[in-house]
Amino acid sequence: MAAELAAQRFERSGKRVIDAYDEMITTTFEVISDVNFSGGSFDRDQVHHAIDQYINEVGRVPIMDILGFPDWVPRP
């Protein structure tokens, strides 16, 4: 289903340039949301935003870890 929707979006774009990377992120999110939230209603944009925020926060490496501070030193 997600692949079909992606193909439809590609087709609707006509001769306009589209961001394939962004499209693949959207398609991946559609697959994940179909598996996890099947049958339920939710605000797709809000969930996508929440996931992006989570990934941005978790993906950060504290400078104290880069500099090799011991684990017992509190992190901000």
C-alpha cells in the first residue's frame, strides 16, 4: 500500500523535480505507521514530528562523552 501511494505521488508530480529522499522517508513512515497503528486514527504529521524530535534528541552525543569524561560526572 505504501509503495503504491509513493508511486502515485511520483506520478502526480509530473515533470516537476521531487525530493526522492523526503519521499522515501514519507514512505517508510507510512509502512511503520500502518504496522503500528493499523486501523486506528491519529494525526500523522504530529506523530512524524514527535518521532523526528525523539531521533534528534537521542542522536546527540554529549560533548562530555566525546572528551572522555568519566561516567560519574553528571551530564546536563
